[in-house]
Amino acid sequence: MDVSARMWITTVPLLDADDPVVLLGLDHTSESPGERVISLLLDRGHEGEEGVFHLLPFDLSARYERTGDRLAVVVTTSGQVLAHALADRPDLAGAYLPHLPAGATDDDRVPLVRREIVTGFVPAEQGGEKQPVLLVDDDGSAPVAELLARFEDGEAGLAVLHAD
């Protein structure tokens, strides 16, 4: 798998999980407005296990899309959360605010990042809920094994995103 795609299907044994999950790498040093906004919104997470943050779906969530042999994940936020987060960030506001409808609501989803890979993996469903997407925040240079080692060493955190 091309590391530059920053999307992996893997197990995360550190979370006592034996089943594969979708893991996205987020580069907090990126110039991409979408990645920079996600980094801002990660501060809204609620800590679960040590180093694992859970985000409310209106703050950040993920959407699975399948086209043939390609699985894509789109990370989104609500228009209302985005407008609030960018109110004092003119460096990022120009990329998003002009495109938001006036009076954006939690139902107005704004895509921030889209990643896709070729895989036969189908995210599990339980009780009508799709398997969450895990997001690891780092400097963007590490392969998946190193990212997980950084998490284990407390040098990176994992965010759990609700998926639909």
C-alpha cells in the first residue's frame, strides 16, 4: 500500500482489538486546509482510554464510500461547527467559509479530507452502526507500524470517528 495515501486496513492490538479497522493518518504539519481544520477540531474530543479521543458526530465524522474495488473514507464536520472553528482563523476561513450556506447547521456536512485505497475490506456493522474510523495525528512521515508505536509510546493520539 502506498504510504502517501495515509489510509490503512489494520488491527490495533493496543486497543485490545483483533479485528481490522480503517486507520487514517492525519498530518498536523500539512498545508492542506482540510487536515489543518481536522487538527483544530480534534481538541473537541472526549478522552476514553489513555490517548484515545472520541469525537461527537457533529464535530467530526466519517463516511464510507465504495466504488468497485476502492474503499473511500470522507471525513466531515458540520457547517455550524466549521463556521465557529474558523471564526478567528482567517488563514483557513478563505478555503471554507465562502462556500458555506448562510445559517449552516449540524445537518450541513462539509467534507474536509477524502482518502481511498484498493481493498476488498468491508467495514463491519453492528446494530445498524458502521464500524468507526480511527484517526492518528502525527507529522505525516511515518508508516503504519511506526504510527502505532508512537501511539503506544504516548507520542500520538487516536481519535475515534463515528462512521456512516
